Amino acid sequence: MKPALRIAYIILAHHKPEMVVRLVRRACSPDHGFFIHYNQLSNDDEYSRLVQALQDLPNVCFLQRRKCRWGDSGIVLASLDAIAAIARQDFAYDYALLLTGQDYPIKSDDQITTTLAQANGSSFMQFSAWPIPDWENGRAIRRIQNFHIQLPFPNWLRRLGWPPNRQHLAIPARRKVPNSLHPYFGASWWCLSRACLKYIDDYVRKHPDYTRFFKYVYAPDECFFQILLLNSPLAATIHPRTLTYVDWSRKPSPAILNRNDLPRLWQSDCLFARKFDPAVDAAVMDQLDAGPPAHRAAAEKV
């Protein structure tokens, strides 16, 4: 009998612990593992509630809490912590899926594992090689070239309009990615094979300068893994897409999904979607749990 496909879910969250609990319990299976990072800048009581709510699940691992600010390297470091934790378990998982705390499955576990089993070791990660003329007017390379300093600038300084973009201070420079790796950019959320996880873990241990470089990159989670893997021998095994459905057409962006989105979610070939918010519409997740109308009708006949 062929062994069950095993998935490591890496979940990066900063609020709504009850949503994280629901996500874990919906995706939970004895064959899967959950590696959860809760932002150190977030509420400690929320984190305690999260740990307590999932303490009955032996396949849940809580990662070292790091400070994560918008656009800084915290998300990358938390993701690397998760990959290191997977490495300590001898890479027992076939795939790792990177999710946020407001993601939710739009397919059943059977559908998710079948889709990944049919991928035959291929990975899924959105990417585009630089140059990208239609992204930030062709100036996105400044994210890498400049020194970007993320600090908790005091509110009085922000009210005076400094730093100018209210998020970080950019110092013009001509920096280049270590080891002459070509720049790639893409979405933060990915699904990577065991081979990719091993490659990342080995590379960052042997090349600490690579990780250090991204400390001063703006939004490094949108290029760190793309650059590393698309310059690797595994590049041909990576499909240039994510398996997470996101609607960027509505405000706030990305849109908070609701019951009106269900037809698009059921028709999508993605496995997860974001963002969900129980305070806005919890029923949409109830209906996703029940499955599409045809599935429910068939179940009722049994």
C-alpha cells in the first residue's frame, strides 16, 4: 500500500487566534504537521489562547516568536525557522504549504493530497524574472538595490511625514544579490516539495551571507525564496503559480471573502483561499466545510 502523502502546513499569523484554530482543525490529519508562528509584536494573551486551544494536537509545533513588521525580514526568518523545524524531523513531509492565519481550505483533504500527489514532486510558487516593466513602473529592483531600514519609528515622527512612505527608510545604493543570483519576484505564499525544502535548508546554512543580505531588502518575502530556487537546479520543477486564491479586485485589498464568492471558490483549481474573517462572514467557511452544492446533494442521498 502506497504511503499517505504528508503535508507540513506553515502558518504565519498575527491576530485572530480563533481563525487559526479553525484553519488547523479543518486541515488536520494524522499525516500532516502544523508549524505555527505568531508575531511577537502581537498580543500575548491571544498567543496563550491559541496554544491552549491546540494543545490536544500532537502534530502542532509552535515556532520561536519573531518581530514581524510590514515589509521587513521577519516573515522570511519565521519561514526559515519552520523549514529548520521540518529538517529536524528528517524532512518527513512530501510538501510544505505556506499560509497566513486568515487562509482556509477550499478543497477537502482528499482533494488536496490527490492534487499534490499528481504533481509528482513539482512545486508551486509565483515568480517573474527581473526585469518586470509593468511592476512598480519598472523600479521594483530598488527593493533589492537600496538599503531599507525597518524601525518602530515614533508616531510623532510619522506625523511629520518621516520616513516619507511611513513604513521604512530607503537609502539609495547599488547592492547586488550575493553569489550573482539573478533577481526574481513573486507572491509570498508557496507550496514547495521536499527537494526544495532540503535545498533551502542546506543553502542558507552554507551561505549565511544570503540571509543577511535580505535584512535590508524591502518585502523580502516576495523575492527571497524565488531568487534562491529559480537560480537552483530545481528551477524546472517549479510551476509559476500559487495554490492560494486571492481577490485583488476589491477594497480592502486583498478582499475579505464572503458567501458571494463561493461559486468562484468552488470553481477554482486552487487548494486554499485568503482572506477570511469570521467577524465579517463566518458562514462562508461553514459552507466550504459542507462542500459545493452537488457534493451536499449527493451526501444527502446516501
